[in-house]
Amino acid sequence: MPNGKPGDHPFTDIVLHGLAVYSPEADSLVREIAALGGRDRIADMLLLEFDHMANPDVPRLEHMLKEVRDQLRSAKESRGGVA
């Protein structure tokens, strides 16, 4: 069971521990999504579909993260927030 230490989960490794996990772009997108409140949208996906220990498809991950980020930005803008 994860205990919050580095290596437990790619999301917390990137956001809480500041570790480099996938690529600079993917890691930056994860942090941006976290800041937009999208943790629940990506945390399980990162762990289950993009296991960083199993040579994940990083270009595919970056594409998916951009889509999630854009959806979160759009939702924020439609609520009257600033993106």
C-alpha cells in the first residue's frame, strides 16, 4: 500500500515530490492539471495506463494530458474564471 513516499505513485512523485517521471512536458502538464483541480481525472490513468517503470508511450500520454488540461481550462472559463 502506498505511504506517500517517492516512488509510490507517479502523480505524487511529480506534484508533491518534484521528481522527473515521464518527460519535462508531461510532468509540467501533470502539475498544471493538478493546479486546475484535475487530480481525479488523471491520477489513476497515470498509475494504471502509464506505469513509468514499464516504458510508457510518453507522446500518447502528453496528448491525453493536453486534452484534459484544455477541458479543465475550458470548464474554468465557462464558470467565469481566468485561465
